[in-house]
Amino acid sequence: MTPEHQRLAEADQNQKLWRRFGPYLSERQWGTVREDYSAGGDAWNYTTLDQARSRAYRWGEEGLAGFCDDQQHLCLSLALWNGQDKMLKEQLFGLSGAQGNHGEDVKEMYYFLDNTPTHSYQKLLYKYPQGAFPYEQLLAENAKRTRHDPEFELLDTGVFAENRYFDVFIEYAKASAEDLLIQYTLVNRGPDEATLHVLPQAWFRNTWVLGYDDYRPSLSATPEGHVQVAHRGLGALTWYTDGSPQLLFCDNNTNCERVFGTASAEQFFKDGINNYVVDGQDNALNPARTGTKAAAHYHLTLAPGATRQVRLRLGPVGQAEPFADFDQLFQQRKDEADAFYAVIQHDLTSDDARLVQRQAFAGMLWSKQFYNYNVASWLTGDPGQPAPPPERQHGRNADWKTLENNDIISMPDTWEYPWYAAWDLAFHCIPLAQLDPEFAKNQLRLLCQDWYMHPNGQLPAYEWRFGDVNPPVHAWAAFRVFKMDQKRRGGKGDVAFLQTVFHRLLLNFTWWVNRKDRGGRNIFEGGFLGLDNIGVFDRSATLPHGAYLEQADGTAWVAMFALNMMRIALELSRTNPVYQDLASKFFEHFLYIAEAMTNVGNAALNLWDDEDEFYYDALNTSDGGHELLKVRTMVGLIPLFAVEVLDESLLESAPKFLARMNWLLANRPHLAALVSHWQEPGKGATRLLSLLRGHRLKRLLARMLDTEEFLSDYGVRSLSRVYADKPYVFRDTDITVNYQPAESQTDLFGGNSNWRGPIWMPVNFMIVEALQRFHHYFGDDFKVEYPVRSGQYTTLLGVADALTERLTKLFLRDPETGRRACFGPDNTLQHDPNFKDYVLFNEYFNGDTGHGLGASHQTGWTGLIAKLLQPRP
């Protein structure tokens, strides 16, 4: 057992609070729904980046490469100033949803390089220009560009020309659970001497102005030149500074005059340190050297190529020589991180694969954030603050008054998506379970708690609209994590975890059946279901004249949900036979959904098109019309995901379930035809439960594995490439769908997201796993042409492995050209030694070139690459 594994064990058993401090500080709090108190729900404009340095937030905090405790009492982060900028670099700069030509977009260069599950060691790189940061240029150029143009990025401005920037390596290490070492390594990459102001900051989240409790913690200078930390929730701590920097103090209070144009009874404000350093305002700081926000000001001059370090320590009071063992402890934690990952990556033979996987894991762990949101308080306001506008009582999330979140949660992205999303979170838990199974299980439990889940059984989607519908992948993720954890535990699964999630998801499944099956025919609607602009129409909007959509993907997701619940029930029945009845119930649910999606003798009610041999959404009109929207998208491939294989040993362990299944198959012949099974002497019986029988499976794969349709060099596209030359046209109208391999060319249905051609990691991951399960049933005799028209035939497992290889090619360096597909055409990223091995994990990828697009740090679900890189057993 490595030291990091030992720390995890101590944390899991509550022996030591190794998870108490971590990278739980968001990179962006402004522009979030939580901080929006406008009448009309204008989140992007109610709090802005320009206000960020001056406005104390209500629900959370933000900072550059930050660290905080798990209740976000005390926050630590870094501020920088190159002597040229109009403000300190305290927050990452980015465009709001309205400012970016493809929606919100962070415009910085930063990389998550390392992290361990207990955050005993972690590392981030931030690249800071030496010239004035081009704020106005980025705003103006992106404002001029249209949806048809690429985004204008920081590298495009020329601010990094001649390497005139600083590499700022930010590292944290834990001497103990509550003794934190902080090290900043500054490197001048430019050709000339350059100065840099380095300002590590510490502050308290402002809770004293809310009207519940006026307790105010404090930060105060000590005679030794350090900072005393006093907070009743943390105990006595000292923030030790190395090298006698100037200590600066103000308060984490809103500068009301700057933000609102009104006076304030307070004297020292959140922007006091900025105003002192940048603008020379001596009166912005508290001369008593105390407050609720502090900074240690280091003014450095670096020769060309020179490196300097700044060290700090947050730990128990009374350490006479806090830096005597600093270097030794730091190196020890680095070595222990290497030892931990040596175990995780023992099957990886490629150095480049290890590099990519470790950075993917780092991004996953850096994206854990403190998330605080009480909708009831948000709607009604706080006693110490002005009442919110009355309109919000009938606006966004007004029907989610029971939601109260106050936890560390895995976020999709620390800047562009600094809030959880239900289906994203489920995918996050797969790579997280490779590192920290207990944290992954806790994440899946969280969304099922009463204070997350709606009383009607719906899981919260995301803060912009909790009532939106995400694909029901929670049960799949829970069982997947259970099996991964069971293997780690030597075959003993965490049954209590599985029971907890299963019972809560019973409510969620009932919600789907009662709310999303309009006609009671086991054909489901779900809205956009996470696929944004993939459809002909906005699938979350109410269609005119009583028309509505029946969704191939919505129905397939619920079929998969039923199979997942059946499989969990069978697993639980190993120790408690009562679950066999529930397994039977979900088996029947699946059969009825499969029947509805299969040709049942009435083509007018079918989602499978015999002519195209593909699944489509259907448009139903008030006069009884039923029209398939015949555009080939990922919607039609999602039925692949609803597949389960029941082996003889599993069936024998559940005799009551087996008897009920056999009775149904014997007495309901129209349902029996939906279940494939074979029996081989000496091998036993296996049952395949799937929406696709052998013929339909082959026909669907003939579309998916065609390079002129879905198959890209880098995975499976979200829209068939046949629409590049001839777009789909709805009824001779101007409503069209065309292949867009890169950024979205329209702001309809999802703003900056695009499901009309790019490659998305989560659905590709599901395709790979579905093919593996199909192979488990069909075996090596079942082969398909791969790629189509190649004349080469391979097993379904071979196809799954080949798709995995294509997906990993997004990140791994090409052995011949040395290029990474995800970097696109940029030669700096591809070849510069100070860029080429720092990997970004984008939201999605160009369907033709593999170039990374969308959110640049969405390690969230793109972090699934960490699992795909792991060799299959």
C-alpha cells in the first residue's frame, strides 16, 4: 500500500481529515445563477467579471488556482501583476455567453498537471503574459466574429510572441491533514529581464452580512511577520510567509460605491489590495493590519530564463521554523504521488499515455468544488440583505424550493461550467472511481438525497434549470462504479451503497414513467436530453398546434435505465432474495419498451425506419399524424446502449426471477421474440436483452462504421457526414440540419454546444461499452465489416478496441508527425517545448480533424479518456 493509498484509507474511515482541504475554490463565481438576483434571470449581466474584484459573493468564492476547506470558510489563491495590467490577475478572464461568438469562453492558458485523491500533492501551470493582458482585443475581436468563424484565442493576440511570458507553477502539498505547504515557481520565459508582483491571498467567505449570524473571523499580522488565522470553524492556524513580504489587509466586503453607486458603512473593501498595488491607493488598506482578506506582496525581478520560488505554509500556530522541513516534505509528497500513479498505471506501457492519463486525472481532481445553493433562501432573500425582486418567485427554479446543496461536488469545468450537471456527474464517477472509489460513490449518492432530488423523484439537472431533463445514466454509473470497487475490494462489493442508490432511483424511474410517457405507450419524451442542438426542432420547447416529439434517444435511455435497475436488483438479490421481484418488474418494463420501439405491426407508431434501417425521432400532430424526422444523428445510435447479457450463473442465483422470465417468454410470445438466447452444450444458457436483434444491430453498425457517415478517424461523430453536401430539409421549409464538424453555426437550442458533427467523449464511451457487451453474447463468430467498404471483417470486440484506439488518438502524440490531434493546427501547442506536453481536455472535438473545441478544460466527461487509456483486461 502506497502512502497515498494509506491516506485514502484513513480518510475513508474518518481517522484523519485528509479531504478537508482541497482545490474546492471555483475559477468563476460571477455569471452564475446562484449569484443572480435580477428580476428577469439575467445571470451573465447581474454579476460580471468587471465587478469580480469588488463584489463579495453570496454563495461561493472564486480565485486563481485556489484552495479552501470543505465548507469554504477560508480561501487561498494567487494574484499576479506584471506592472502593465489595469487590474490584478486574481480571476481567469473569459467572455460571457453573449460576448463569445460561440458562447461563454475562458481566454487564458492554464493546465492541471497533477493531483492526488487526498490532495496531498497537486500542481497547476498558469501562463501569464509580461505585456498588458489583451482584454479589450479579445472582447473586440470575438464580438466581430460570427458563428461561422473560429474563436479568437489568447495565443492569437500575439501576446506570447518571443516567449514574453511567465510560467507560474502553483503547487500544494500536505504535511498533515491540516498543515498545508504552498509553493509558487516563477519562470521568465522571455528574452529580457522582467518584473512580477506575486501576491498569495487568503480570505474568508463573507457570511457576516447575511443577517443570520454576525460572527466575523479575522486575519491579523503577527510580530514575526506572519498572519494569524482566527475562525471558530477551523481552530487556530497561522499563515506563514517566507522571505518577509509586505502584508496587506482589507475586508471581503463589497465596494458598494463601485458596484452599485451607493455608500457603505464599511471602510475597507474586497478590492483594497488591487487598488493599493495597481492604483497606489494607500487608504484602501487597513493600517491596523487586520481584516478578513490578506495578501503577502512579493515584488520580484527575473533575468531571462531565471526561476524564483515563493513559499508559504498554512498550519498550526507556534511553528518556530515553519520552512525548515518544507523542501524535504514537498519532495516526499511528490515522490508519493509518483508511487501512487505507478500502481494506477502499471499496465500502461507508453510514457505518453501515462502523461495524458495523469493529466486527465489531475483535471478531474482539480475540478472538485464547494457548491453552495439553497433555493428557498435564494428565492426569498436573506434577513440582512435587500429582498429579491418578486418576479423570481415565479421564475427560474422556483419549483425547486427543497433543493439545498452544501457539498464538495465534481464539476464539468472550473470556469465554463462551475456547477454540477446530473449526467455529466455520472460520467465523472468512472475515472474518479479508478482513483478514489469512496468519493465516486459519495457523488452518486449525493444527487439521490432528499435535499437534492425533487419530491416528485426528478434528479436536478443543473442550476440554469434544475427541471431540465438529463439522460438517466445514474443507475448505469452506480453499477459500473460498484463493479470497479468490487474488483478493488477483492470481490466484496459495497452492497449498502448499491441498495441506497437503487431505492432512491426507484423514485426517479417512476418519475420517468409518469411524466415522460405522454401516451402511456412506453415511448418517451425527455426534451433536449443533453444533446443541445442535435434535432430539427428545439426538443425542450413546446411545439405549436399541439404537436409533440417522441424520442428515439429518450425511449432508449429509459430502456437502458430499466436494464440497469434490473441488473442492480439481481446483484442485490444475491444477499436478499426479495430483490428478485423488483428485477422481474424491470425486466417487464424493458420488454414493453422494446416492444414499443420494435416494429409491432403498425409502422405509423414506430421509431425504426425499415427503408433507412435507422432509428429516428417522430413528430406527432394533434390530428393523429406520425412523421419520422429522418435525419441520422446520435439519437439513432443511442438504442445501442440498452443492452444486458444474463449469464447462466447469474440466472441460477435468482431462481424466482428466472421462473418469472421463463413464464413470460412461454406465455407472451410477442415479448419472447424480443429476447435472444442460445444454449451450447457444456457452456450453458445466456440471454441477451437488447433493443437490437442481430439484423438490426448489423444494419445500425453499417451506418455507424461508415467513414462517409458517422465514423471519423477520432471516434463516432454526432451527426452523419452525408449532410455536409446535402443538408436535411424539413418539409421544403427553411428548417435544415447540416453537418457542422466544429463549432455550432447557430445559437439555437444550446448556444455554444454543437451536436451536429463533432465527437463527444461520453456517448463514444457508451458505444464502446455496448459493443463489448454485445460481443460477450455473440462471441467471435459474429463479425461486421469495419470500416464499411473496406472488405475487412472483425468481431464486435475488435470494433470496440478499434474505436478506443481512434478516441485515444485525440490526445496521444502521432508517432510519425509528433502532433496531437486535439491541438489542431497551432504550431506553438504542437511543437513548443513549453506547451507540447501540456494537454487540454476539451468539451468536444472536430468531427474531421479531432481538434479540441468548446470548453477547454472539461476534464469532467472528457476525463473518460483516462479509463479508455487503461488496457482492457
